[in-house]
Amino acid sequence: MIRSQQAVHPKIRVQISRRVRRQALVPLPAAAAQRLALIIGYQAMALINRDLTRAFTPCEEEAERRLTQFRMTQH
């Protein structure tokens, strides 16, 4: 019987600096506000992607190792 292993759930946090929070409160013309919102959104996504990559790369490497090992036993 295969013993199940408890999955490790990564904890992901996104931090927003005080400067960015203050910028969100400053009224800007519509086009400038839209560009700023896009820039801030892209920066936040970059941080999230970095954290996700850091969290899941070991899992993917382990899965690849096990898959390779399984394929070797099948041949």
C-alpha cells in the first residue's frame, strides 16, 4: 500500500509599499492614472510570479524526476 504524503502548501504574500499606497490616493488625469495602474499591476504580477516560481519549482523538479524514474521502469 502506498503511504500518502501530506502536501506542503506554499504561503504566498504580496507586499505593497507605503509609497504605492499613497500613490493610489493621489488624483491623476485619466490616461496617467491608467498607465500608473497598469505599471503597478505588472509589478505586482511580477512579484506574484516570482513567488509562485520559487514555490513550485521544487515540486516540478520532483515530478519530473519521478516521471523519468517511472518511464525507466516501464521499458
